[in-house]
Amino acid sequence: MFKETNAMFKETDLKFKDTDVKFKETDAKFKETDKQIKETDKQIKEANALFTSQWGKLIESLVKGDLVNILKNRGIDVHDTSERRKGNHEGENYEFDIIAHNGTEIVIVEVKTTLRVNDVKSFLSKLSKAKLWLAEYKNFKIYGAIAYLKAEEASDIMAMNNGLFSIRATGNSAAITNAADFVPVTF
């Protein structure tokens, strides 16, 4: 009976070892699957970032193409534009998408594919520091504009109520959506 029990323990031990091997194989497969999922997730995020970046550049291009004309039609006689003004002032990074210029005024334009309330708040904060960050314009009148393809949360209305030009990218151009009698705030 002892021999029989010992044989059963050995058989059970072999089954446990076999099960342990299968668990290790399954664990290895789970780890490999997890690694593949993480890699796929990383690739999706990279592709999304590239798409978003390219889409944003398209919207910027639409706005920039008409910006001088649409601002002149609103009485701001700008002559040219510059893009992607970046810098750092006392440890604070900043970036302005488009700046339209003349000798005494500039219009700083923030471009968003989808405009949200927080974008408007953030841009207003940036505009309040523009003369500090862009010292060459400290004696200029600075106006702000938000350009977008789609506005959510009535963010376009919020922008206008805060004295910003609201520019909607449309088709192959852009148009100011403010009322004809709109007077922009000077920053």
C-alpha cells in the first residue's frame, strides 16, 4: 500500500511539474502579448500625434493664407506673417502659432483644430505676457485671434467676448466670424 501511495505521489508530482511548465509557458505568452499590446499602443499614439500635427499644420496654412487680407478688411493693415515663434523667458516656455505684423501693431493667432474653453483661457494668459516675452513688440498694439476648424463649448463666443478675433477655417481659406462692429481688445 505504501508503494502504491508513493507511486501515486510520484504521478501527482509529475502532473504538478507538467502543470507548472504549462503555467510558465502561458505566463511567457501573456508577457509577449502584453509587450506586443504596449508596442501597438505606442505606434497608435505616434501615428495619432503625427496625424494631429499634420492636421494642425493644414489648419495653420489655411488661416495664414488669408490672414493678411481678412485683417485688412477689419481695419488692421498688416503686411506679413511669421509662424511658430517659440522661446523661453525666465524658465517659462512659450509658442505663438502665427503673428501678423505691421510697424505699430501685431495680431497673435492661436490655431486649434478643435477649439475648447480651456484653449481660450490659456491663450488669454499667453497674450497677457506677450509684451514681456516678445520685447521687440513692447510698444506695439497687440491683438489676439483664435483660429479653428470646429468650436466646442461655445468657446468661439467666449473668445469674442474676451476681445479676440474669431477666425474659422473654411474649405480652402478662413473667415473672421466676429460681428462687423467688433472692436478687439488691445493687449
